[in-house]
Amino acid sequence: MQDQLIIYNTLSRTKEKFVPINPGMVGLYVCGPTVYSDVHLGNCRTFMSFDLIYRYLLHLNFKVRYVRNITDAGHLEGDRDEGDDKFAKKAKLEQLEPMEIVQKYSLGFHDVMREFNTLPPSIEPTATGHICEQIEMIKIIIEKGYAYIKNGTVYFDVEKYNREFSYGQLTNRKMDELLEGTRELSGQDEKNGRLDFALWIQAKPETLMKWPSPWGWGFPGWHIECSAMSSKYLGETFDIHGGGMDLQATHHTNEIAQSQACNHKAPVNYWMHTNMLTVNGVRMSKTAGNGFLPGELFTGDHPLLEKGYSPMAVRFFMLQTHYRSTLDFSNEALQASEKGYARLMTSIKTLENLKISDTSTSNIQELQNNCYNAMNDDFNSPILIANLFEGARIINSVNDSKETITADDLSVLKKTMHDFVFDVMGLRPENNNSATDKALQGVMEVILEIRKEIKAKKDFAASDKLRDDLNKINITIKDTKDGATWSVQ
Ligand code: AMP
Ligand code: ZN
């Protein structure tokens, strides 16, 4: 099965057969969060998309080393080489040490990832924990002639690099086009070229997070950390590098340039980019003010939210759209996902009590193949979900005695539903052990018993009314030859 996986590679702009460097093993690097504030739902979409990818690679029995970094230094406002340091600014605002900011928001990020049932990466390196590696890499880039020093700041020489390699391959843009999009250098600029970027930035007297280096006290530029940490843990060339689409043009383009200049090798075989979560068509971000937090989403405490949504309903909502398409947030879409998620979970419960027959009316093997085909085609989760809904339809039909299933097919169906719903999509049943759930179970047993007594007295009008009233609050009663059953729709 491992040899059937197809991945869309941003670098070639085509779908390619996935061939790992070492058979059976995958090196995966994903740019993690900048921990100077709470992660919003847009960030979560990217991390959930890579969680699906990681889970499916594991399901295919690949041995995966998944590295997702924490950016805890060097990220300046506006993602460029000027402006305030994001951590220092927030530290001043909250009257905390910059490392207290880092700790606070790293813990918050991990809590949110746990709520959404994402698997932790194999290694979670921090920029501040790898200053030596970054300095070493910068030294080599200078030695090889692709960087220059100005007043204690080290800049990458994009023009020089572009003469030997091609800068901007990831977005398929030539230097001239890229230059058009940047402003002229002013007299104050130290850079030689408009596209040059900082590898190391000289500390100002007020800079709090700074380290000694051959060029004086300073801190690393934003891009060098990912080049240094990915090559340290995955090698000079590794299999998959991922991140949000907004990182392609600058962060990842510069990562490729740094690594290629240092090692004279392309660092990554497959570049994968996730599309953005939008609200009314506008990208969710902290600056746009439309970036609500997972906590607000769970409680419903935000002007854009009609009510609260559970973490699994949100996860299901995210997976209903392919990772390369934009996903627009709306209350209606989330409410539809809530129902879809509940339908899937109910069918998995029903699966446990299905009766077997001598023949099957549906082709279960084909259903299983379709699930694999969907995921092998660049991790197509919406098609996977359509197939799982077909599985749910078969389960309900067999339960209603409209279709039949053999013992062998039933075990394939169980395995398919469990593998894809729990292991691959990372969904989990919610609240089914809570006191409220247990109470509901008890109440429904009492109601069904009362209804049985009403029916025994032939008061069918009353028993139908009871069924219809329950239906209005989304509880469905079904009369089978073995008695009545109930489910929440
Ligand atoms: P940051 O903490 O800003 O470095 O972002 C962490 C990750 O979230 C990056 O991979 C971004 O590309 C991604 N990201 C940011 N905004 C969105 C969004 N609206 N939708 C999806 N991913 C996003
Ligand atoms: Zn990165």
C-alpha cells in the first residue's frame, strides 16, 4: 500500500508518486507556531491537516520522524527584518519575561492540540535551544560566499545566490518579478539588495533575548531556525516539508536558499502547503481581528458564533474540506458538521449490534478500497468522508433489515470504519461516558418501556405522539421486530 501514495508537490506544481529517501521511512518537518500569543483556529487548521497526513503515513506503516518546531525567538513583526520583536513587545504588554510569554503560549498551544486530538510530533525543537546550530550554519553560508556582514548583522545575498541557483522556485517567480513587489532601498538600509534577508540580527541596547556570536551580541533571523533544525534532525535532504500557504513566498523560499547555499543540495523532496481558513472570505489572522480562539469556539463566547461547538465537531468540519482548498467558516457549515459527526458516531455504535447473514447486499471490499484510494490521492479527506457516510448508510440499512451482510464482510466493515474514523481522521467519541449521557440512556429506557405499555393497551395515537415529539428534539425511535431502539440524529 505504501507505494500507492500520491502527493501534490508545491515545487513541481503536480501530483507525484511518493518515493521516500529510505524505503519505509519518512522524514516530515512542519513549521510550528510562533508562541507569542494564543493560536487561533486558522493555525489549528494547518496543524490538524498535517496531523491527518502524519496519521495516514503511520497507518500505512511508515516509520515517521515528525519534527514540528516552536518559534520562540527571532520572529519580528511583519515577518521582515525590521520592527519590534514579537516576544519582547508582548512581554512588555503583559509585564512578563519574554521566556514567560514563550512558556505561557507553548502550554496553551499544547492544550489546544490535545483538545483537537492531534498526535504530538516525534521532536519539537525550539529556536532558542538551537542557537549554536544556527550560528554554525550561518558561518558556513558566509564562508561559501552567500552572505555578508554589516554592523553585526548578517545578510543573505540573494542576487549572488540567484546567479548559481534559482531563487523563488517554490512560487515559480523570477527575480525581476520578485523585485517588482518590493520597495526601493532607502539610504538608511544596510542591505545590498532589496530581496536580501537577515540570517543574524545585531542586538540593540534594549534587546532582551540575545546571544553572543562571531558577529557580536544578537539573535537569529526567522528563517534560519527551520533550516538548521530540519537538517539536524532529518538530514541535509529529507522527504516532506510542510506549512501554511502564506509561508511559501518568503519563509520557505528563504529556507531553500539558505540550505542550498550551505549544503549545495535541495533540502526537501516534497513541499506541502495547506490552504487558509477564512471568515466571510477574509483570511483568519490576529491582525484582521477575525481570529477567534479555540476556547471561544468551544463555549460560543464570540460575536461571530451562534453557539459553542465541540472539538470533534470542529475537527470533522476541518476534514470535510481538502487541505489544499480554502475553508470558509460559518455557523451553518459547523452545524451541518455537528450532525455529520454525530451520524458517523451513531453508525459505529450500531455496527456493534448488527446481525449477520449468508450473503451481503453491498460490496464492502470495494468500500474499503475506495477509502484507501481517497487518502492515497493526496490525502483527500472529503472523498474519504463521503465513503464513510456510505458505510454508515449500509450499517443503518442492515440494522433496518433492508440489507444483509456476511460475518467476513462485517469484520472488514468494522475494521474500515474504525481504522479511518479513529486512527486516520483522529476523531474520538465525545461525552459518551459523561453523567449526562448515562442519565439520558436511563431516561430513554424508561420512556421506551412506558411506550411499550401504551402500545400493549393499543393506544397507538399516544405511542405515535410520543415518537413524533421525541423526533422533534432529534431523537429517533425505530420499531424493530426485537423491540424499539433510539438514536440521536
Ligand atoms: P504562525 O504562528 O503565525 O507562525 O503560524 C503558524 C501556522 O499557521 C503557519 O503554518 C501558518 O501558515 C498557519 N496559518 C496562519 N493563519 C492561517 C489561516 N488563516 N488558515 C490556515 N493556516 C494558517
Ligand atoms: Zn519554518
